[in-house]
Amino acid sequence: MNEYSDVAYWQRRTRDLEEKVEQLRLSRRVLMNLIEKLEKEKASLTGKLEKENKKLHCANYRYARWLLRKNSQIVELEMKLQDNFKHDSAN
């Protein structure tokens, strides 16, 4: 190889590498934007799920209280029935 072809080769090689570096920079920016978008979506979804969880927890608490009240009513009615049965059996 002569000196001119060596210089031309290295110039082409330098240009190719500079283009690859620029492509890598662009790819990195795209990936960083995607990561940022995914993190925002994750935060949004996490917030929605936490809100839904709190809502379900409150509904579950209300349902448990309702069940306790109904159970108390059932026990009270059973006691009244037993008292009435004892009272009717005594007569």
C-alpha cells in the first residue's frame, strides 16, 4: 500500500467509526426515553393498584362489620327462639 491509500483507509475508517458512535448515541437516547416512559407507566400503575387495594381493603372492612352485625342478629334471634320454645314447653 502506498501512503495515500493508507491515509484514505484511515479516513474512511475514522468516518465509519464516528458514524457508529453517533448511532450508538442515538440508540442510547432512544433507550433512555423508553426506560423513562416505562418507569412513568410503572409508577402510574403502582399508584392505581395501591388505590384499588385501599378501596378493596375498605370494602372488605365494611363487609366484615356487616357480617358481625348479621351474626349478632342471628344469635339474638336464636336466643329468642330458644326462650320462646322453653316458654311454650313450660306451658
